[in-house]
Amino acid sequence: MHGTIRKAACEACGAAADHAAFVAAVRANVKDLYGVDPAAPSESRPVPCGACGASALKPTTVLFGGMLPGAFFERKVRARDLITA
């Protein structure tokens, strides 16, 4: 229902991102707040989408305040109809 951290996609255009490439881009561009990775940059930079260039790549999870995918609600209605039938 809330997605997975094992996939990444662009919130701007919807294009799926290669997961290994996304993880590598995060490691190369996002500051390590805990100081565990000495190779991490000292400042974060956006990770652009390879398809549209927007800085909107993220794991395919619903974050706080985000909307659940429409498919969830469609399946919820179908499941309710099966139970009440």
C-alpha cells in the first residue's frame, strides 16, 4: 500500500529509474547527516531524473502527507465488493 524502497521513479514525469543507478546517485549527491560515509559530499545536490531532468527522483514510497496510489482505492472497492457479495 505504501510502496517500496527497492524501486525509484520520478514524481514529475513518472519514469522509472534504475535502482542501482539511483542508489549510486544518492550516495554521490546527498550529504551524510550521520557522518558515517567519509566519501559522501559535504553538501547535498539534486539528483535529476534521467528522462525529464527534474529533481524529483525518489523511492516509490508514499511519504508523509502524500497520496496513496489510485490503484489502492480501486482494489479496496473491489475487495469490499467481494466480501459483501
